[in-house]
Amino acid sequence: MIQIHVFENAQDTQGKTITAKAGQSLMKAAVAGDIDGVAADCGGTLTCATCHVMVREPWLGQLPAMTDDEDGMLDFAACARQANSRLSCQIILTDAMDGMQIDLPASQY
């Protein structure tokens, strides 16, 4: 199982750890792990930005480049995008992502 550490914000030092299987999207893992900060209104169809997260290094640098569609949709996120912003529905988890740390935006709406 892959462990993902989810933090309410960059100052949160405890966070919450969720588990996921390889091949699952980060969004689905967050929803299954009862992470309130990931709304996932569209269910992962890339038609909203309510699964916005910020991925900490070194994991950000290991992710595939975002698509133009993801890049454009991040412009509609409720909180201003950061350099490490991604849509969690577009991150397909692999065993190499075990231990990944993400921060949640202040709001998805």
C-alpha cells in the first residue's frame, strides 16, 4: 500500500496519513480516506478544480508533466494556484509515490 501524508496547510506538522493502491488517482484515495479538503465535485473528469492540492518536493519533481487541460483548469481553482499546484484527479499513484506529502488549499470553493 502507498501512504500519502495530507496536511491542512504548509504550517500543519501532523497531517493525516491515507493509504492507496497503485493505479488509483490521488483524488480517489483522498475521498476514500475522508479528506474533507478534497471535494472532487466532478468525480475526476477534469471539469472542475475542486481536487486542487499542492505537492511537496521531492514528489512534485517526480510527477509527469501536467496536461494543457489540467493547467487550464487550475486557473479556475478557488485558491490561487501555486508553483506546486496540481489536480489530484490527474495524479495516478505509483509505488514510487509512497510517502508523498501534499498540502490542501484553504478552500475548494
